[in-house]
Amino acid sequence: MRIIGGKYKGRRIAMPQEIRPTKDNVREAIFNVISVHVKGARVLDLFAGSGAFGIEALSREASSVVLIDNSKSCIDTISKNIDNLDDTEAQERARILKRDVHVGIKALSGAKEKFDIVFLDPPYYKNRIRKCLKNISIYDILAHSGLVIVEHFKKDVVPEEIEPLMLKRQLPYGDTLISIYKSSKF
């Protein structure tokens, strides 16, 4: 797997064995849709796995990226992938947290952090999407007009709305569906 765009385009990304990585074409499609929102954005990558989404955002000039996963092997892989960028500035813009995503969301809220883009890729078939969206809303970590990008199995039913998040668009890619939510806060 490789970084598909930006400053680090073409660099390899290591993968932990226990994850289902986002395919390059799906990641590329997501970034094509959200490209105007990435530069200067504060990005949160939940269930980060290899860190591919967060690293892709760094490559495309996101101002900061927080990557959360509860697996030690995933955290080790993310750390290795960011170190392999061999760029101190990128390493300073990335923060890796080993914890449950719900605990992480609550902690980020307590620190008054807000994110412009939240990427959510929970394990398939675990029915975690609704709870994550609810916690993103309850703990108010999404910036005004922020986006939540959810990667999930195409047969998973996702909510149309979890106030203030509104489902705006869905993009199918084989068995994968990308659901894009936008904050409707004013």
C-alpha cells in the first residue's frame, strides 16, 4: 500500500496483519471528494489501523492529525509509518493515541479540541458506527461545517441524521460504502 497523493506520494505504508485496509482506489476517491477541505484541516483518524488516512491527510497539508487505535500492533505500525516519512515537521503535526475510540473522543472533547475532518473506519460487522457518530455529536468535537467520513460494509444501515450530523452523500465501491456526514451547526 502506498500514499496516493501530496508531498509523500508513492511512499510505502506498512500494514498490521489484523486489519482490513482501505483500498487505494477508495482512499483516492475519498480524497478527490474532500480535497478542498484537507489543506490546513485538523484531522481525526478513528480506528486508525495503519494510519493510511491520517498520513494521506498529512501528505496533502492537513495542519494536524490525531490517530486513535486501541491495538498495540496498529499503534506501533502507525508510529513506524510516520517515522518513515523522514520529515520532522510531519512527525510534529501527528499525534498517536493508544486507546478505545470512545475514550479518545471524550478526552479530546475535554481538551476542547475540534476537528474539520473525522475519518471513521470501524471493523466491519461490529455495529459501531451509530455509537461513534453519537459520541462525535455529544462530545462536540466536530468543527463548524466539519465532515465525518465513514467507511463501512455496503449492507450496514447508517443513520440519515444524528443531530447535528446529516448524511450528505454515499459513494459505493464494491462491498464498501463511503458515507459522508456534514455538521449542520450554525
